[in-house]
Amino acid sequence: MFSVHKYAEDVVAGRVLTGKPARWACERHLRDLETGRERGFYFDDEKASEFLRFARLQKHTKGKWAGQYFVPEPFQEFFLGSLQGWRRIGSGLRRYREVWVQTAKKQGKSFLEAIIANWMLAFDGEEAPYIVSAATKAKQARVVFEAAQEMVQKNSDLAEFITIYKHSLWSRGNNGVFIPLTRARRGEDGPSISCGLLDEVHEWPDGFMWKIVHSGMVAREQPLLIAATTAGFNMYGFAKEKYDYYRSIVDPRSGIENEYAFVFIAEMDEGDDWKDEGVWIKSNPCMDVTVPRETLREKFQTALASTSEENNFKVKHLNMWVGQAERWLRIEDWDQCGGEEHFA
């Protein structure tokens, strides 16, 4: 069975432990395999396989695997394969135009975005593609861009198609450009964007950059907006609002539909004990691969010993939304202070 479909079946069957949103995404995938044609969509195994072959030809640029070929984890195959595999009947264009991927840190999101960026730059069939890695801070905007640069540096075959400059990548065959984007004037029209990579949206103070990228895509036939992030500390901000919306798309109880949005959220379920190591994999689908279990245990112990580190651990390593970055007293400690005798 094709790997993309197998991951979905394994999740739905309980052979892979996930939280509800990831399971909903897999249920949606399997349901659409059966009924998608009725709504104008189909899954092209060959298109998905072609893109996954391209992904496996890329080399890691950092860490212990630097210089080695990328071997995607099952959830990464599901994500990458879904983007290119789902197509529209008639035109054959990609089904998905928007993507929301949210996991704990160090699950390979930036590396996956770099793979997508280089494909979209040189091999997507678009004339003069314009790719941007967008963020509100220059350093963050360059994370995916620099990963894509390094990927080209380590792959001589890829370097035949893409030229590296300090602040851009250029595809010679189709006059494509990839740049980091951090500034735009209010009221100013943006460029005609074919792919926008929006990194760590939880850090964004508002949706201005999102609107710039989204509005710049209207002239493209099959644009792709990809938001990859962890949870954040603002329960009422722009990113949380987007999270709530995209989560509702895969929630079968919500009644909200968007056939053109792909959603994958790796998070624990309500009622799960964040101190239970057995459920951490729900937020960390690459646990024991990109994130050693011992590293999570070490950070967990630090979180137990310090109230200021607890929320940081929950947000970054368990992908949990919390209301503030720091607090001086845990709620369970406060509860233990109850009783009239304390106020006598």
C-alpha cells in the first residue's frame, strides 16, 4: 500500500498513537479517497511518489545526519505526499492551496518547508515562480530560506537548476526567485507569490504579513500557502485564531469545511496528563528520531523544578497553548493553600 495511505490507516486503526486532530486528518484523507471524486478531487499516487522521490534525494544540512540523504518519517510522508498527491479533476492542479502544520519543536518542519520551497522554485511547472519565506523578524524569515540554500549547496544535481545568492535563490530554467520576506508597507501591493512559507506564526503580533502573502497569490493558478508553527503563549492572538479555524476544518463535529486546506495538528488530547511521558508522542510524531526521549525527559525535569520553565516546556515541547510565558505559582500549589486556617 502507498505509504501516504498506510500512515492514515495506521493512525485510524490505532497502530500509531496521535491526538484527535491528527486522527481526524487521517480519517478525512481516507474518506476523501472514497468520496473525493464526487466533489471534484482525486489522489494521484504518481504525483505524490514523484515528490517523495525528490524529497529523499535531499540531504540533511545540520546535526548528526548532516550530509546524509533524508529519510522521511511516516507523518512527514503523509504531509508531503498529501500536498502533491491531491488533485482537481479536469485541470489536474493541486487541490490544496492552504496548509496549517502544527507540532512541537524539532519535528523537521523547517527542513520540510525548504524541500517544498526548492521544488516550487524549480520543478512545479510554474513560469517565473515567486517563493517567499515570510516572518515578522528577519532572523526568523531566513530560517527556511537558509535551509533551502544549504540544501542546494549539498546537492550537486539540485545546484544545476538553482543558483545561490546571499539574499535569494534563482531558478535558471523558469526565472524563479526565492527570497526571505520581512517587511511590507501598509497599503502597498505585494508581489505575485506562487508559494508562501509562513514560519512560527505563533510569534506574529498580527495578521498583516499573512494578508500580504495571501493577497499576492490571487493571480496564480495553484498557489500554496504553508503555515508551520508550534503553539504559543497568546490565547487570544492572531495565531490562536488561525489555529482554532484550521482545527475546526478537520473536526467532524464543527460543521466547518474547506476543501482547499490541508491541516495536520499534532497535540495531546483534553484530559491527557502533560506529565505522562506516554502521551508526549502525540505532540512529537518524530520522538526518538529528531527529538531524543532523554532530551525531553531532561527538559521535563527542569519544568518540574521551575515554574518559569513549565509553560515553556508545555508550549515548545508539548505543543500546548498557554496564557502566559511565565508565572510565579503553579495552580496546583495554589489549590493546596486552600482552607480557612490560612487566613485566621
